[in-house]
Amino acid sequence: MSGVLTGLRAWLLQRASAVYLLLFIVLMPVAVIFQKVDSLDAWQAFIYSPVVTITWILFFAGLFLHAWVGIRDVLVDYVHPFAIRALLLSLLALYLIAMMLWILKILLINTGATV
């Protein structure tokens, strides 16, 4: 089971994603204030700039990774029948992948990139 996300690796991913999420939540409002985003056009220019778009993509990737590790640990600990656990983990994975693709579409549609 060396390839499975367990133990220390899962713990480190959970903590690293939590640190990034915290930094994002603290620093993004500061960036908005310093950019003086006061109109829709200014907001769109700010959000769709490459650095901010990548920052948002990393935020959601970190959020979904954080959610995956946390929910996966709860399901592994408390859902004992293998078939039900596998089904729930599969549904969770599909949901998180679909959400990430949807967010990529939203963030990249106005930058000219395609998903």
C-alpha cells in the first residue's frame, strides 16, 4: 500500500493545503484593497489577470485536496463495508473533479484559454 495516500503524507497534504487556504483568505482581501477594485471592469481585470487567476486555481485545488483528505479519512474510519466506502469515495472524487473542472471553466473562459 505504498502508493495509497495514508499516514504522514495525508497529514502533510492536509496541513499544507490549510496553510495555503489561510494565506489566501488573509491576503486576497488585502490585494483587492490595494488594487482599488471599485467597478465591475476593474474587478474583472483584477480577477482575470494571470497571477490572480493562478492564485484562485491553486486556492480551489487546495480546498478540494483538503476536503478530499478530510472526508476520505472520515469515510475510511467510520464506513466499514468496503463496497459502500468505495462507492462514497468514488462519488466524492467525481464530485470534486466536476467542481474543479467547472471552476477552471469559469476562471479560464474570459482569459481566452480553453478547458
